[in-house]
Amino acid sequence: MKSRLVVTPIQCTGCRTCELACAFAHSVDGKPGKSRIYPLPGGMKDLYTPVVCLQCDDPACMKSCLVDALSLNEETGAIDLNEEKCVQCQACVAACPFGCSLHDQKNANVVKCDLCGGDPVCAFFCPTKALEFKPVTPTKRKRAV
Amino acid sequence: MVTLTVNGRVVQAQEGEMLLEVIRREGIDIPALCHHEAVEPFGACRLCMVEITKEAWDGWTNHVTSCLYPVEQDLIVSTHTPKVNELRKSVLDLQLARCPNSPEIRKLAAEYGVNETSFESKPDADNCILCGLCTRICDKMGFNAISTVGRGHGKEIAPPMHEAPPDCVGCLSCALNCPTNVIEYSDVNGKRTIWGKQFELIKCSECGKTTITREFAQALSDRKGIPIEYFEKCDHCHRKELSLTMGQVAGWSKEVQS
Amino acid sequence: MNHDFSKLPEIFERYPDTPASLIAVLQDIQKEYHFLPCHALEETARHLDVPLSKVFSVSTFYNAFSLNPKGEKVIRICIGTTCHIRGAMQIQQQLENLLEIKAGETTEDLKFTLEVVACVGACAMAPVVAVNEDFHGGITVANAKRLVKTKKKTKKGKA
Amino acid sequence: MRVEKTSQLAKLQKTFLEKMNKHDRTVLICCGPGCLANGAQKISDEFHKVLKKKKIKGFSIEALKETGCHGFCEQGPLVIIEPDGIFYTRVKVKDVEEIIDTSIKKKEVVERLLYTDQATDKTYETYSEIPFYKLQHRVALRNIGKIRQCDIEEYIAVGGYQGMAKALTKMKPMEVIDEVTTSGLRGRGGGGFPAGRKWATCAKIDDEPRYVICNGDEGDPGAFMDRAIMEGDPHSVLEGMIIAAYAVGAQDGYIYVREEYPLAVVNIQKAIEQATELGLLGENILGTGFNLNLHVSRGGGAFVCGESSALMRSVAGEVGEPRAKYIRSVQKGVFDKPTVLNNVESYANVPVIIEKGGKWFATLGTPKSTGTKAFSLVGKVRNTGLIEVPMGTTLRQIIYDIGGGVIDNKPLKAVQTGGPSGGCLPEDKLDLSVDFDTLTKAGSMMGSGGMIVMDERTCVVDVAKYFLKFLNDESCGKCVPCREGLYQLHALAVAISEGRATEEDLDKMEKLSDNIVIGSLCGLGKSGPNPFLSTIQYFRDEYLAHIKDKKCPAGVCRELITYKVDAEKCDGCMACIAACAQKCITGKKGEPHVINQERCDKCGACYAVCNKRDAIEVA
């Protein structure tokens, strides 16, 4: 059974540790990169949701990519972006209904969550277990399209 | 697996891989202006030339473009021999004659010791080095909006009949991947202009931020079956929406729990 | 300029509807109209299912195609090696002066187009000038003049 | 009618041969490119017209034949009366009636139309005695000029399609390849790659379908051998292709013909139709179960399409940009499928190799360059025309014994072989043997077979400039060394010819040439600097004369020469005044003329028309 990043919003305190961890894990030229994860207000007082790529089964981002820069990493279960192949057209950024393909303006490229190659730092550093990387049964997986 | 030597280092590579991939994976920096992973190797800029030989070749060497040369067992590759450097220098000298004003070419040429071209500069120079990346990426994306026109020294990149290209959707992939940033475009007042054609940029229905062009979204929707509504919001508003939905579910369960 | 495009379907008929037929179709269009009208390029693209940009690219790559209308008489001066060393340059200059156009151009009345061609393979008769499909060998500065004159006359005579 | 069996083909041959030899006199009218340019069509029309009116016993219009290039273009239009081989030269329309009355009716000879060798003043009655023909050995050109052009009946009558029949019914594909390998046949298009090895590689590749392609994009200026074969004897090419297709297992093939050769396009197409009608092409050839369809693909006028990978892209309807050949085209050729590509002359040799055996072929020529090679012998040589000689013949034999030497007995300065990518060899290299390796070693190359003779009035800088311009115009523009390098090389050659260059520029050109040779993507670029490299190798002095003395010794480079009237020799005929486009020559009739040097643009028109040739001087 594959592990997945499981989000439990009730546990999230909005401390943004995940965001920091992600930015450092994806640093560019020694500087923190653009975070792939955002704890956003959940619509109620003190409720936050860490929004991060759901690694959909039938991902809109992958479909929208006309140069096959996005592909499923069988090992990690992540939809990986091959930055060398990406042509910056931002089709995936526009197509993802969850807004989880991101445009990094500073470095002029597109980024998305790659589950840190199978060991996501966001989950590792989450102090409240709002983010966990653990095996789940496939029925709970979301579909984008 | 194939074993070969690159600059004295013994390295392993997959069958069918090109030398350039292996060389770059080894962290060796060699220039290549017409190369992009999204498209097939082309071999036009000639900068990624390397020297190859094999022990069995009895001292015979060959110069090949590494982007196009598949790895071979026992191949001995040298990326910076004096001859290879001279070849690159010569190519950059020629490119500089074509594009004397391109900062990108000037910089690269300077790295190989060419500060001014030793040839006659092109009088009406633009910065296009005719690497063909723009057209090849456009073709790869399936739009085929622009192409090379003419041939030889007078070759250029242009839309059909030099008019606004009917097949262009304004995705900007040509401009953003141009190694010399020569393709002009502008995004002003919610309108994008490129190749003399104007496009409407989609405004996020929530925040009004502009995203991709409507033509591009429509093409993606038509060709890939992505619902057109997906394109109505920007990524940020999409994330906010997801956060609220999940928050709602979470909040509902919180209430149930308490 | 208006053209009668009714010939196009007939030209398309001659070849299979595949991208590989592109050059053959364009050659036939060139033969029919003496150039490649924009509309014909668009129709070709649609018919063969080849992107318009590729049609344009091909039609500008090959010497056989012209995007500008050509004259009724196309005078092609062979500038092949043999013709060159036997004085094709002088012939070219002579014809340019006589027709008052440069090689590659067409007279305003669309009667003559002057072209140079790399080699027509009639080297033994160098220098050679072809008027449409007729080859004339052993051209000299003196008889080149006559050639254009007679060509002009027959043209006038017919008109 | 369809030929279903070999025995039927043999019967057909007998029938056709009888038909061909029915008349006791046959008139062959050469309609090769050279003769056509000199009005051969009018001669043929006149023959038809006159013969319609006259009735001659044992002769009918059927015995009039328009043939392909007979070879001796210099003497055209040619008319040959067979079976005696009486050879009439420079025939005019008004001569036709006399030929009919004398040679056909009375079986006598019209003396004044016979060929006289200028050098020896000897007159020859039949062509086989003439040195031009006597020293040749025709294999690829075996039928051209002897049979009606593009006529399958006559082709079969003289033994055509027998090689194919032998291959298809008596040999296994591998045996065919072995035979070709034994023959040592090397690609006649210029590369000189062994055909047998190419076929064997293709046959071994496990991918279908396979294709055979014939390269008829003879783009070298100054060469017309392939044109002559395609126009005059297209069936020999088809037969060669069928044999190749059988050997490598191809079922489809393309013949890529230059569109500048309209008659070749028509004749190849016609030949395909004729062969298909007889069942020698198409489904189940000779009842063997082997199928082959051949298609004509017309080139769009791009020299680079002579390069195999560019040609294959052009066949597929694309822009003719070459691809790197690290993955060879035998493996991934046209439509990315295994493809065997040979040129016209190579294919034309194949039927003979199969019929007479590879060993027989290998006895011709030199050990490493077997067989014969066709050349178009042109330029400032007396006997211009199409020739075929065994490999290993020396340049001197070709130019002097066959070609009759340089026009007006001037000294030979250089001979250019190999087309734009070849090189110029000086007089002292004339004793070199003409074969692939010797020519390459000398800095030139075999190429497709253009051989251009140059005399002292040819400037090597001008020749180099000419070829560089040609190659620069024809570069596809894909890779930088070729597109930009040849452009700059040409610009520097122009500077030399205009007296603007320095000796450093020569060094720069040599260095640049070296980098273009190594750095370019395809053969066009890799051999692009050859016109410069071979001339600088043998004629450095002439370059230096342009650079240091600002003089063009050959009197060609406009910026470095002046035209002057020698007042003593000028008889005031006014011919130059009429020819001068700049209107810069003045003078009255009968009085010496004067050229206004300020207005003179040095076009050379006056020099060309001067009746007293040496009254106008170039310096």
C-alpha cells in the first residue's frame, strides 16, 4: 500500500512550520525556494487547512501538460514535474482545480509538490500531526477530473 | 547499462541515453543553446561538441554533438580539449557576428575568450540565433503556429505569411524558452500580444488576477477534456476554495465530535 | 489579385491526402498559377492536414516555389559552374539590362521573370538560358539580346 | 499483357528484337539535353515531315528514333545511321533531306556532316572509330543513345530486365547482396560507400516496412550524367531498384528527381507505367510473389536534398534539413524506417552486375574502385560531353585523349572534380588515376562525376568564390558552422577578389575552414570549405597576387582588372560599342574605339564580342 500525505485540518494551528520546511527543502542556489504548501484559513475561527497537492489519480495538471513534463512517480506516488522538460507555459497552474501547481515568479519557473522524493519534510516537521505521511486505502483518494 | 569514460571519470549510463545527459549529470558544464529536454535533440548550435574515441580506435578521434550521440560501451569522452574549445570559440565568434548585440551570446562568447567577433557583423542584426527551439516547442505542444522560413543565411523564424499566426494560442512557450530572449510579447490591460496577434487573458472570477489566454484554455479543454470552468479562477483562489471546502468538512466533523 | 481556384480540387485529386504529398501538390499549384497564392496554401494545409506554418516553411525552403507572381515567360539563366566559367555572369548582366529588372524579379507587366538557376544539366552547351521549358545553348552577349527581343516580339504578336 | 514467367520474358525479348531490327536502316536522333539545346527537336520534326512525303523501300517512320544523350554534346545535334554507325554532327534542319536521300535511300555518306578531329584533321565515318568514343567503356550508359529513349520494348530487346529475372527467380536475396558485394560497387553519388555493405546492413535490420530510394537529385552544377540516364534509359534504373528492393526486402520505393529535369520526371514516370503494365513492377513480379511499387518524388530545387537524410525528409513532404547520422539512415531512413538509398548511376550498374556477375565487374577499374564511372566532361575542353571510363583512367587520358585537350590549345590550368564540394587539381596532378581514394587524397573528390576543365582565363579565386556562394545559397541554415561559416568564408573570398583582403584574412579563412569541416552537421557543410581549401593548396600564389599585388592574373575579378582597346589592332567595327550596356565605349566606324575607364563596370561584354579578339585587352 502506498503512503500518502494525509491532511487533518482540525489539528492544524496555522503555525506555518510546514511552509518553512518546504521552502528550505526546495531551496534554489542556497536560498529558500517557493513553498509548495500553504496553511490557509479554513473558514472558521482558528481553523486552518494546509493546502498541498493531492497527487490526484487523474490529474488535471498532467493532462494539461503538452510537453509531458509531468508524470506519475510510481515509487513515491507523486506527480513529479521534470523542470528540465517544463516550458513555463503555466497550463498546469491554470488547470489545477486546487491551485497546487505554482508559478515561482522569483525564479521564473513552475513548481509543485514532489513529496520530497518520498519523505515529505512538511509532515516530518508538523508539530501537531495535521500532516502525516502514511499508508491509506485507495478509496479515499480524490479525483480532479 | 553502459560504461563509459567522461573526462577520465568512469560513469554508467542507460542504453539509448545521449552523451549530453550523461555529461550534465556528472556536473560538467558544457554550453548548448538549441537543446531543451521537452523536444528532440536537434544538433544545430554545435556548442555541445565533444571529442570521442575508444581504445580500440587506435588513436582515431571524432568530434560529435553530445546532444545527439547515444552512449556507447567503452567510449572515451573529453568535453574540453583544446580542439573542442577552439570549435566552440569559432562557433561563438560566428554567432556573435550574427547577433552582435545579444547579451546572452556576448556573455557566453566572452567565456570562450571572444569579446568581439573577428568577422563582419550582420548589419541589420537581431538577436535570433536560429536555434529553432521556439518552433520545435510550438510543434511539440501541437500548435504549429510558427516555423522556420526560407533557408541558409537568410533563414528566419516567422508565422505563416508573416501575418498574425492563426494557430497561435498565446501560450508564450516560444518566448519563454528563447535562449536569447528575442521574441517580443506584452501583457497589458488584460491583453497579451505576441507575433502580432492579440489575446484576451482570463481574469480570475474571484480576484481578477490574469492567468493564461482564453484561447490556450479553450485548446487545453478541447484537446485534453479539462473542464473549462477550471480555468476561471487563479491558482491562489483555487487554493482558498480548497481550504474552505476542507475547512467546512473539518468544521462539520468538529461540531459532530463536540 | 483574384485567381480562379477551381483547379485546386483537381490538383488535390492527383495525390493521396497525406502530408507526404505536400511538395508534389505545391509543385502542381506553382505550375498552374506560376506562384503560390496565399489562399492556395491555406487550402493545401486544410486538405492535407498539414499545419499552415509547415506549408509556409516548405514553400519558402525550396527554390521551385515562389510566393510572388511570376511572368508569363520565365527566363532562367544557368549559372552552373560550366556556364559560369563560360561567361554566364555577362549574359546575366546583359539580360538584366535589357529587361530592366534584376535576377529574381518580374517585369511590371508580368511578361518576364528573370531567374538564375544553379545548373540545368546542359553543361556541354554552356552558357545556357532557358525560356520556360526551352533550352538555348551557346548563348553569347550578342545573341542573348536577340533571344529576348524575339521573345518580346512573339509576345506582342500574340497579344 | 503481363509477363508471368521468365520464359515469357525471353520470348518477348525475341519479338522485340525482331521488331527493332526489322528495318535495314535506322536513324537515331540524339535528343539529350545538349542536342536539344541545339535544336534536335526541330531536326527530328523535320525527319518526320520529310519521311511522311517520301516512300523509301525497307524504311518507315518507325525506324526513326529519338534517343537519349549519345555523349558527344559538343558536336550536336547528332544523327546516327545504324547499323553502320554513320555519325553526323552539327546537323541542321536543311541537312535532313540530304541525309535521307543520301544515307537512307542510297546508303551513301554525306561527307560534309562527318566528324573531323581538329587536332589531327582526320575525318571519321563511324562513331566507334572516333577517339572520343573509342577510349570509353560504357556500362551504366550502355543503352543510352542506342535505343529509343524510355521505351521498354527496346530495353527488353537489348537484354533489359534479364538481370532482374535472374535475381528474382534464380537467386536468394542474400546471394544478390553477395554478388553486389563481390562486384565492389561503390556509391556513384559521391560518397563511395560500398553498395553491398549498405544493402546487407539494411537487410539485417528487424523492422518493416523497408524502402528503396533512388537519389536523382543531381545538384552538382556541371554534372548531368544522372539526367542522361534518367531521360535516356530510365528502365536500367528501375531494374536496378527492383533488384535492390528484392535483396533488402522492400516493397515500396521512391525515385527522387530534380524538378529542373522535367523530361527526366516524365520519362521515369512513363517507365514506371510501362513496367507496371508488363507486370515487371507491382504485385507478384514474374510470378515470384515479390511485390514492389515505385513512386516518383519531385525535388523542389534544393541542393542540400542530395544529402540522404535531407532527401528522405523531402520525400516525406518536409523541409529538407539534414539530421545527424549517428543513427544511420539504413536503420531509420524515410518515415523512420530502414532505407537503402543509392544514386541513379549506382542502380544503373546493378542489372549488369547481376547478369555478368560481380567478378566480371570487379575486373574493371582499380581494386578499390571497381567498374566504370560516368563523367560530364565540360568547361574549356574541346570535346565536351558525357563519357564513361574505367576507374583508374588518368585525368590526362580523359581530358586529352577523349576530351581532345583544351579549347584553342591553351594551357590547362586546373580541372575541377566533385562538384561544389570537390576541388581543383592543377596541371601536375593530371596523371593521377581517377578513383575514389586517389582524388580524395589529392584534396578533391570523385563526387557525382562533374569534370570541369579550366584554362588560364579561369581565376581560381573566382571559382572558389563562385562555389562558396553556391554552397552558401544552398545551405539549409540549420547548423551554425555551415550557415554562418560559409557566409563569412564567402564574404572573405569576395574581399580577396576585390583586393580588400590581407594575408591575415587567408589565415582566418584556413582556420575557419578547418572548424567548418569538423563542426558542421552534414556533408554539405563538412565539405563546404573544399573549394577554398583545394585552391589555396595548389594556387596560393594566385591568391597572393590578388591580396598583395591587387591583380587578377586570369583577368576575371572585376575590381582588379581594366579593359583597354589596343588602338593598333582595333579596326573600328563598332561591335563593342553596341554590346556595352554602360555606353562607355566611344569611337567612329573604322577608327579605334576608346573605353571610358571611369564608367566601365568591367562586364566584359566588349571583350566577348570583339571580332578581332585581341583588340581588347584585359590587364
